[in-house]
Amino acid sequence: MAKAEEEIMGAERADLQGIPREKLLEMLRWMVLSRRFEEKTAEAYQSGKIGGFCHLYIGQEAVAAGAIGALREDDYVFTAYRDHAQALVRGVSSDAVMAELFGRIGGTSRGAGGSMHMFDSEVNFMGGHGIVGTHLPLAAGVGYAIKYRGGDQVVLCFFGDSVVNGGPFHEAFNMVAKWELPVVYVVENNSYGMGTDIDRVAAVDQLFTRACAYEGNRAEQVDGMDVLAVYEATNRAVKRARETSRPTFIEARTYRYLGHSMSDPAHGTYRTREEVQAERKNDPINSLAARMEEGGLLTDEEYKALDAEVIAEVERAARFAESSPVPGPDEIYSHVYADEFRGGLDRRDAWR
């Protein structure tokens, strides 16, 4: 075998913890895209181009990239209101996500959903949900439908740490355990429910142990700042769900660098600047890039090129959003009744 061919074969075999370079680059790009997109979102919000509630994901990128990276295209994803990154990683276009933030027709919901309600059925992204915890039973319902139809798809459901103290958490976990449904629940434990430290409100702060109350649930805790750890844990859970139709609960210990929402100061009054700076030393993007560089899987030039490509994509998305039309008055009647999708009665005439 010629030396050039040996080098090519070596590149194809290159991996980190058994994960191929191609997959590593994919997850790295997802994280960089999520970070740059959220930075642009903050800029647009501060300049008045985005209104309403807006919750950024900066610092938590490894959870979305690692967990969704373990799925097939026909699997399903649910998440809460901090949903921009999950939408992007799942395959919703950056144009559509940004336009939705701007409240424009080109958005995922034609501007009607905004930041907290991204949705795209074409990629089985079943939405961001603004009411805390209420999407957990919905994920269980899709899991039931999969099992009823004899499919082998999996449902991945993200939620925040405050949800574990609410009723929907226990209702959903009881159902998925009793009926043995292919659902993987991922709690993104960023240590704070809005501005309240989890230790102040949770009698059991090792959240993954909550699932043990329901026989049939498997649970584990993972470093949510390590995309490879999240990917591997979710891979195990997805394999279990696909092969045995049994649920898993993953607690991803992560950290958000910014406030709860854009209305919350950068650090809030509930944590110190020093705490945030200490957590930034574990940045998930920098960590993966460094590990890939050490393993000979990424050069500094390649990383800079990837970052430049992502920045250009985000800037294009912002231009697309600004040029997309503002919804007209008639949009208030759209999608109110299901039969509008089947050529039924024009409800606008019915109301006039």
C-alpha cells in the first residue's frame, strides 16, 4: 500500500474514545453554531429586533449536541423553552429559527411562536414548550404511539432541573416505567431554577436518583460540559429504548453562563462573577477542540475556518430574518382549526 493511501486510511480510522472524527467535527460544529447563534440573538434582542421572553443556551451546548447526536432522523425531540440550540442541532435551519425569533413569516411557526415555541415536524422536532414540565407527558404519549404502532423510534425529551419537583415529572415517569415506553429523559441541571439554587429547594439534589422510584427506569448522571460523555450516555439509553422499549433518565450536570433570560442580568444577584468565571474554565467547546487538537484530529486553522463559516451562516440568518415579511392581520386566523389543512371551511368567513 502506498504511503498516501496509508495516510488516507489512517485518517478514516482516526477517532477519540471510539467516536469517528467525522462525528466529532459534526458535534463541534453544532456547539459552535449554537454559541454564535445565541450571541447574535442577544445582540438582536438588545437592539429591539426580538421581543418577548428569550432564554439563551450559552454554556450548555454539549448537552444538545451530544444527546441529539445519538439519534436517528426518524426519532423525536421535545424540549422546554430554552430551545434554540436543540432546534438547530436537530436540523431546523438557522434562517427559520432566527426568523421565528424576529416574529416573521419565514420562521418555524410563521412568527406565531417566538423564542419559546420552536417547532418543525419535518425533522420530528416536537417543539419548545413554555409551561414548565408539561411536555414530559407529551413525550410519553409519543413513546406510547411508537410502541402501539410497533416502531423502533425513540423519544428524547429535555427539561430543566426545577421540573423534577413538579407533578408532570412523576406522572410521566410512572407512565413510561409502567408501560415500558422508548423515552429518554434528559434533565439539564444547570444548578439554578431561574435564580434559585437547586440545593435550596431539592431534598434530594442528586436528581438522577429520582427515577429509581419507578421500577423499569434506568438512570445515570453525566458531565454535561463534556459532549462526548453526553453522547455516550445517550447512545446507551437510545440503544436500550430501541431494543427493549424501556426508558432512561439522564442527569446532565451543566452550567449556563448568562442569566435565566434576557431580562435577567448577566450573573444575577444569586451567584458571583467569580463562580461564573470558574465554570467557564470547563467550556464545552474549548474542551472538545483542545482534545481533538491533542489527538491530531483538528488543527487551529481548521477550527478558525469552521468558526468563520458558522459566523457567516448566522449573519445570513439575521439578514434573512430582517427581510422576511411581518405577519399580516389575516394570520391571526391561520392554523386555528385542523380542517384548514384539509381544504375545509374557511374559518375567517365563518367568523365574519
